[in-house]
Amino acid sequence: MAARKNLPPKFKIKKGDSVKVIAGDDRGKTGEVLKVIPKEAKVIVKGVNIVKKAVKPTEANPKGGFEYIEKPIHISNVKKVEG
């Protein structure tokens, strides 16, 4: 069997799966996986691990202000949910 040298690990959780957070501040929340980051073993889940980020004024957003974004959480802290 060929070794998977220098390749990111494979996970059973894919984009679009429904998962439940089993550890951390957002324990018990469920959401859809928006993105999987295999090199860091992390996932971004919709509605989980939301942080407030300051945004400088730009031409598109002249007032600037704050926006809320989902940050990645470790894949070991989520569990795949059926249905």
C-alpha cells in the first residue's frame, strides 16, 4: 500500500454535512459545514464560533464598523449528525 506522504489527512466530514459541536463554548449547537480545511484539521460551521471583526472604511463600505464571521473549529470537536 502506498504511503500518503506529504498529503493532508482524509476526514469523514465533508462540505454540506450537518454536524453537532461536542466540545467548546458552542457545545450542543448544530449547523452545516461551510468549508473543510484538511491541512489544519479544521472546519467552518454555519452559526458556530462567531466572532466580531472590526472593518476599516472602504469605497464599498464607507462607514466601516463591525461584521460577524464564523471562525474555524477543530474537526475533533464536531460530530456528524444524520439527517
